[in-house]
Amino acid sequence: MSDLNVLIVDDELLARSRMRTLLGDCRQPKCEVIDEAADAMQALQALKKNPCDVALLDIHMPGTDGLQLARELQALQPELGIIFVTAHAQHALEAFDLEVVDYLTKPVRLERLEKALSKALQKKELAARLNIGLEPGLMQETLIIQDRGRTERVPLPEVLYFKAELKYVTVRTAHKSYILDGSLNDLESRYGEHYLRIHRNTLVAKRAMRALERYVAPADEQDEDSPDVEGWAVRLRGVDDALLVSRRQLSAVRAAIASTS
């Protein structure tokens, strides 16, 4: 049984054939090519027919290029892992703005491909853990965020925590932070069944909590809610952040961690 189902998108038949051969040589993770596409239209049709875990995308293709195609594929399947495979290194910064898994330049070495696919497998496994217990309605919820002049749809199941910062809210996923104009109180009223207020300025996804630990708070994090130098912080799956927990919320956090262990 394969670990990852893969879609190959490249306008050159020989390039697709070489990638199939490389994927067949991968020892870890194991991969199965479920479809191929020579352009954006074929790729979108293939994903609608057979949802997959990873798309390997060329960038320079006739018609819609790989960068725009990545946006359309992510809109169709937000949890899709995208790895660019291209002969052109100059698009890397723009590519990583799309939160892709990796960016490989041709000719691709087997070891480098295996490393990229391992990242994609980690993304898949993390999504599976975080989505456990979510009802279908919440799975379809998205946040509309304005990011550097571009409107983005962020699937709610990807959001690990919300943190109020002055007049805006930071929205944190495993791969990126966004800025949202809104109120933490409003977010809590809408999603309070799945997000716990651990501090007056922080809402955390219950399903993402993995540990509660002693924590020495930096001076700028000490306030009337947690005035002690030494306190408690929660650790989450998918990020390294330590999020301060107020004393009054300790029992609620312990209960949430126990329920998801």
C-alpha cells in the first residue's frame, strides 16, 4: 500500500516518464502515480476525478502556468501537498508564498525527491490528526483573509490558534501566519466548540493541543492575567510556539489535552 498518491503535471511526456521512474525508485515514502496531466485543464480534471495527496508541478507550461495552477488546485483541495519540479530556479520565492511543500530544480535527484515527499507525508499525517472528530460542516469552513493585496481562503481546520495583537488577530497555521481584521470574541462565539480560550488574547484549537508544560514567561508576556515570572504554556502539534496559559484556564486546558490524547 502506498503512503502517497501522486499527480504528475508537466507538458513534456519525457519529463513525466522520468518522474514516474523516480517515484517508482522511492523507498520511503512509497508512492503511487494515480494520474498525469500535460496542462492545467487536464490537472484540474484529474484532481476532480481522483483526489490525491501530492501534485508534482512544472511551472513553465503552455496556457496557465504552474504557479496559477497551484492556486486553483489548492482552492479545489486545500490539504493537497504541492511540490514544484522545474528547470527554472527564479520562481522559488513566489512559489513558497503559496505555502508549497518544496521546490525542486531539474534534473531531480532521488534523494532530494524522497526528502520533499517525506515533507508531504508529514503534512498529510498532521492534517489527518487535526481533522479527527471534526464534523463535515466545520471541515468546509474557511476564513477570508486579505494578504498583501491578495484575497486568500484559509480552511478553518488548518488554523491552530488565533491570537489578538492590538487591533488585529494573528491566524496561525502549521505553515504560515496571517493577519485578520476581526474580534477574538467574535471568533470564540462562532467556533468556541472547537477552539478554547487559554488566555485573554489567545484561542487554541482543542484538537491541536499536545502538552502543558512549565514556562518562564518573558517580561513582555506578564500581565494581570498571569503575573508570575514562572507559569504554564501549551504546546501544539504542527508548530514550535509555546502559548501562555492563564491560571484560571489551567484546568480547562488539562481537560482538553486529556480528551485528545
